[in-house]
Amino acid sequence: MSKLKKHNLHLSLSISVLFIFTVFGIFFIFCPLLSNECPSFPVADNDTYTIETKNTSLVFTGKHEGKFLFQYYGIKPDDLSQILTSGSGSGEEAYPTFGINCIAEKALYAIHSDGNVSTNLYLDAVETIRQGENVSLTKVKLYDNKYPFKVTLYYRSYFNEDVIESWTVISHTEKSPVTLNKFASFYMPVSSYTPWLSHFHGHWANEFNLFEEKLERGMKVIKNNNGIRGTRCDNPSFMLSLDGKPSEDKGDVIAGTLSWTGTYKISFDSDTKNKVNIIAGINDDVSRIVLKSGEEFETPAVILTYSREGKGQASRNLHRWARNYGIRDGHKERMILLNSWGGVYFDITEDKMLDMISDIAALGGELFVMDDGWFGNKYPRNDETTSLGDWMVNSGKLPNGLDPLIKKAKNEDIKFGIWLEPEMTNLKSELTEKHPDWIVHQPNRETVMGRGGSQMLLDLCKPEVQDFVYHTIHDLLVKHPGIAYIKWDANHYMTNIGSLAIQPNNQSRFYIEYYKGFQKTLDRIIAEHPDVVLQACASGGGRVTYGYLKYFHEFWTSDNSDALSRIYMQWGTSHIFPAINMASHVSASPNHQTGRELPLKFRFDVAMTGRLGLEMQPKDLSLEEWQFSENAIRSYKSIRDIVQFGDLYRLISPYENNGIASLMYVSPGKERAVFFAFNLEENLKYVNPPTRLRGLDPDKKYRITEINKASKQNLRYERQLFTGKFLMDIGLRVNMRKAYQSMVVKITEID
């Protein structure tokens, strides 16, 4: 072979090798861009940052001027370093940004003042602050290496509750405004072969139904554009089961809920790498933020917990956190009340109100609430089409005002409450005639009306409207200091989005500015009247989030008070919210929403699983029904502390179509418990297997006592003693065969 041929051969081989290495180099450089995920980063020489609770760890790595990386969230390992050395860590950016090399779903998408659509965040510093014996706050400060743009990630841990709260603050000092098109509160990649999602969906009179589904490849989104009644159809809450189909007692579960009062979006991006990226926050589809230089924007918080004992433990973690930190007065018993709506609707008179006050007091109740229909003089409130905003007592219905009612309640040794819808007005009202500019509307558009074809929303972006709503409540309470409870309703959704208080080029910020005004108003009211109990109502369960429960003591779960319907709705609600928040009322039969006839005992037993109330006309009760109701209220008082402050164990789900549902509450010291069982349909052919109880002390002995009985017939095991171990390993047989039978059993430790 000639030298020239040898040279050409060597040259060809060199070119081929170079080509191969070039191809592989390009592949490895761009492979992350072609995959459906953010690239992983090496963790060598990085510092480890751990946010801990009693049983869980949230682990990150990073170093100054390097990337800040999420590694792990789950049960606390014996040796945290093994998360990294074993390769179990995620190694992905903790807050991925749009524009450079992240094709997967982003946490942040900002357009800088020069038009650049990319952001590249690096770690500046991590700071942890003790905020009490049980609470720590970790701040993670990130910065863009080319722009004066900063993101701070906040993680607040509640040690004993195994809960972590996460939110984000975004700021910049660029010369011109920066536009935020996406600004998540929280981002987390979660590994799972078989992820299942539990979420909650419904509509008016059928809120918070439980839906459970396997997450397939692609995107699952829970979102709402409503703004006012944001949880009537969906709720910004979830449980992600990592070991397949959800279980109450087994499997790893991440539970989360957004603490926010406005629109929301929670996305579950399931990729081909057996990973689910969770992104939660304000619904950026309808809210774009134009952030001025020097301005900060703070996102709402996501509340998280991790359970290795199924959905049940996740719920108990959230409930304990809620009572300790998440809701108003979480350790104060809620009152048993009668609400006038289901008894008289708009037909309010002084005599009827006085009679109902006497009746609920005689039954053993503690609060009477006068609902809609008590106000308006020029336009009397006789139906849903007029008078909202005209908060003066109607002299025809209540010629002596509120004072005789408040005095009557005091003499009967109960409290008095009242209904208001302070964010709203009607087309036919004195308020609209005086202040048409206070209504949410758009120029050059017809105003779309809500309930009754007449209802409109007041613009709480405006300081003068905030003052009006504040003084509506404040002045009423100052004039009538005997008012102890306000049912705060909201029966309209957001229409004609727009406000003259916001710059024309920033109208997409309306939702956020509205709720800032709403929250400022509530802050003022609560500061002046801290002892007045507030209920959040919005066409029923339209305001069921921890964003509201910072201000409100409870929520109206649904306008549908049918006990059978409520079993399903309250079962779903209990996944995220404790019983102390859940207003559950006994109503008439046939039910006014469904027309269903149900036994009085069944209606009471269902209502006793939440905050007990009545939504009926007591004078319509027969003597036998009256006596039963009086006894039922007495029975509830004997278990109220267990229901409102105890640990919930969901035993048999109504969604499993077994024709039965059961649950129980256990006191913190496990010395007392209460067990509920409900027959949902006729069961004449079969005998139900024993129901295994949960949450008891296996070494304690307990006495079984049925309460709230409908007859003198006793349980076969009435007053008998059982060990906690027997009750949890073997259980109690519930022999209820007829539809809508129910049972309440008190379980008491015996020394």
C-alpha cells in the first residue's frame, strides 16, 4: 500500500472517530433538552440543607453561586447522607425557570425589562430562623447571574405536626417593569411507578366529592377561574399516593393544599421517567403580574405533609396543624346553632325570630342565626333580586330593630348571630344608585348580573369600597355588641373583570388585587372584633380553603343539607379539613334540596360528625321528634370535644359502594372515642363483617355505649368491655339492615 493511500485511510478513520464523538457530544449536550424533564446536576462538593419535622425530611443541596437542587421529600432516613450516596436524590433544580434548558413544566416564567424571556437562578444564601419551639423558617435566596432579579423560597416547618408550608417571593431592581407570566408557589418532582391522585370536585349542592385516578403520562390540572366561589367546583387540594391505589392505612402519600382565597392552578406533569412534577400556585392563566422595579410579589403558601400510613395519617397531620396554626381559634369549641334560613327563608318577622330563639334555647342549643331577609327599607329584601348593600333593618319586618332579638337571646342564655353578604350589591338598591362606580365592571361592556339576574360584585380593589365593607360590619357590631356570630355569604362569581383602581395595562392583576383588598378588610374587622365568630359561605361550599380559614372559624359545607348527600361531601372534605370547621346541619324531611325523606336520627347522626347545627323550623317537630332532638343535642355535647379536637379515622368509605359508611374520632390521649356507622341502602340479604376500629390504645380496656338511640333496643355488646387490641384486630359487628339506619357508639377507657 502506498504512503498516500495509508495517509488517506488514517485521515478517513480520524474523521470518522471525530464525527462519532461529535455526534455523541451533541447528543449528551442536548439530550436533556430532548427529554421531557429538567436536567439533573452533579451533587459532589455541594452543601446539604435539610428541613425536618418529627418524621419527615425535605432535602436540598447546593453551594454559593451554584445551583440549588431538590433531592428528597419523605420519611426521615436514619442517615441522610445515604440519600445522596445511594443515588436516591433527584438532583433537579428546586425552582426551575423558563428560557434556557428546561422543557418540562416551569415554576417561573419572567420576561425581563429588555425582553429576554430566560431566567437562570443561582444560590446566594440559605438562612434558618427559629420561630418558636415547634416552628422553623428557612429562607433560600436565589439570584439571576445576569439581571438584578431575585427569588426567595420560603419553607416553614411545623415539627410535631409533620407539616411544611412553602411559598415564594419574587423581586427585581431592573430599570423597567418585569412581567411574570408564571410564578408558582411551589414545585416538587416526585418519583413513582404507579402514582394515584385523590382530588375533589363537584358543583352547587354537591361539593367536595372524592375522585381517585391513576396518573397516566401527560398533564392533570386542577384549577379555577371563579375568584369568588373558588371551591364550589374544585378544591385546591390533593393527595398523591405513590404506591398505587390509595389506602386509608397503608402506603406513602403526599398531601397538599393551597392556602389562598382566589383563583388557583395545581398541575401534575407525569413524564416518561416515572416522575410527577407538582406545580401549585395562583392560576397564571388569568393573572399576569407586571412587577415594577423595587416591588416584591409574594405567592400564597402551599401546605404539605407526608405520610407512610396512607391517606388517614396525612389527614390527621393536616387536621392537627389546622387546629394549632391554620384556622381561627382552633382550640375553642364551636357552638350548636339554629339557622333561620331553612325554617322561614326570606319571610322574617320579629315574632318568628323570637319564637325560633326560644325553641333553640329549649332544645339545648347555644346560638341563633338570623339569615337573609332582615334588611332594606326603600327596597325590602323579600327575594334575591334586591337590597344587597342596604344594610339597615327593615322596619316592616322588625319594627323594633335588632335589640329585642339580641335581648331575647341573652335572656335565654344563648348567642345571637346574623347573615350578611357585604361584598355584593343588587341593581335595585340604594347603594347602587349612590355609587354605581363601586361595581366591578368593564368599559364598553354590558354588566353581567349574577343571582336573581340582579346581583353584582363590589370592587374591593378600591380603598373606598374596602372602607364601606369594613364599616358595614364594624358599625353593626359597635351598635349591637350582642352580635356574636356573622354568616358571611358570597353568592356571585366574578364577571366583567376590571377595576379603575388598576392601571389599564395591568388589568390581569385584578384577581390578586381584589383579594388583597378583601384580606385588608378582614384584617381590620378581626383586629377590632376578635371574639366575633365568622362563617365563610359562598353559595354553600364555595370558600373552603385555608386561605379563608385564617379569617373565618368555619365554612358552610354545602347548601345541600340532605344527610345522605352530606355523607359523601363531608367524607371528601375530611381529607383536608378537620370537623371543627365543617358546619353540618339537621334539616327538614323531605329535604328541601333533594326531596328525600330520611329518619331524624340518621339526619342527626350525620350532622354530629361535624359542627352540629339545625336548619329547620323547630315548631314543625312532633313531640316525639322534639324529645329526640333535645336528647341528640345533649348527646353531641358529650362527644363534641372528641369530634372537634380528636383524630379522625375513616373506616369504611361510602365511595366503595358497600352500602355502609363508618368513621370514628379518638381523643388525643386515646382514653375516649366515638364511632359512627351509617347504612346507605337496604341490606336484608347480607350480614356485614365486623368493622375494625382504629387509633385506640391496644393495652387499654374500653366500655362500649350506644348514644343517640332511636329506640330502647340495645346493642348486643352494650356496656361490655373490650381491649383496644380486640377492637382494632377483630372489630365490632354492625347489624343494620334497613336503609338509612345509623349508630353512634361512645368508647370510654375503664381503669
